[in-house]
Amino acid sequence: MNGRRLALILMLLILGGCSSQGARHVDSGGDTANAAYTRLGLEYLQAGDLLGAKRAFRKSLSIAESDAEAYNGLALVFQLEGELGLAEEYFQKATRYAPQSAMIHNNFGAFLYAAKRYPEACKELAQATQDPFYTRRSQAFENLGRCYTHLQRWDAAAHAFERALQISPSRAISMVELADIKVRSGNFRQAEVYFERFADLVEKRRVEHYAKSLWVGIRIARERGKASQAATYALLLKNLFPDSAEYKLYEESAR
């Protein structure tokens, strides 16, 4: 159950604000009946009631077969249930009925990313970034950047992370990823600029270090001749993330 609850929380982070708050009823005021059932399904999904969500989404589709958000909701339910084939089928239906929906493309892209189907995921996430009015557009750009890193498309990844920061200057992951890309290209000066922005957020306790941020910090500190800072980051990496891939890389680099 704890694993499912965690998965639910993670999925709700990519819902793109499509859920609604309020009492669970279908008297929706200005909503059509199917829209009310879809809204109800999203409320059940947010509460972790997958059975109730499924019933509400199916009721919506029985009224309006083309309700893309209901298909999207069912796709999320099936993803949480581990029915990945059905989840993909319903994501495809959702994108077919709402090909311009940034929220649905972002959710489908996140699903494909989790399945390590990176070329397909990048295509969906790129679609999500096209809507200038999408409220999670900066997140979509950040997701796209992370996707491109798996394909080692470093220039495309850097552009996506830069766009994420243009829209939302406090996106910490984009700062670290850009610093990492600059380190890879040997541009340590620019890497340090991005990393210091991230470190400032850490100092203000708005974010916390994670394995990759510490490994990036170690490499930058080494190159910039800041031995004590590199040692501090290395100690944090060892103590907090001893089983991480980044700590293994650090150990190899220290031999």
C-alpha cells in the first residue's frame, strides 16, 4: 500500500492541474454530465480510490465517448494498477481525441519515460511544450530535457532546460542538469554559474542536495581548485547516497 500511495503522489504531480477540489457529487453547476463525472473521477484518483475513479471515468465515457480527459484518467488508473498495456491503450485514445492537449501529452510522455522508451517519450513531451498557455509548461520542458539526456542529445537537452528556467527560474533540477551538461563539454565556468544558483536554493532550504547534484558539485569544485568544498560534497555523497550510481562514479574517479 505504501508503494501504491507513493506512486499515486508521483502521478498526481504530472496531472497538470486537471483535478478539481470540492465535494464528491455530480451536481456540477455549469458542467455537462460527462465533465462532472470526469471531475469526480479525478477527485477519487487524488484520494487514492482507484475503483471509484474507474467507475466515474467509465460513466463519463458512457455519456460522451470522446471525453479525452476521461481516457487520460483511466490511463493513469491502469498505470497505477500495473496494467501497462491498458494504460498505453487509453493514453493513445486520449491523445487521439485531444491531440492538442499539453497535459495529456505530458502524462503520456511521463509514462513512456518511466518505461525507458525514450525516443517515444521525447516526442510526446515535445508536444506538451508547444502550448504557451500550459500551466506546467516549465515542467514539461524539464521533463523533455531529462528525456534528451538519455538519448545523449546534449544540445537539445540544454535548450529544453534553458527554456524551463526562462519560464520558471527556480527549477532546481534544470540548474543541476545544465551544470552537468556544461561539465561534460568542459565549460566549467558556465557549469559553476548554474550550480551556484542551485547551491543558493539549498542554502535557503528551498531544495536539498541529491546524488547527482553532489557529484556535479564535486567535479566543478575539483576543476575550480576548491578542494575543501569537493571533500564536503564527497562526504555528503558517501553518507547520504552510498548505493547511488554517482557514488560509484566518485569512487572510480578517486582511485
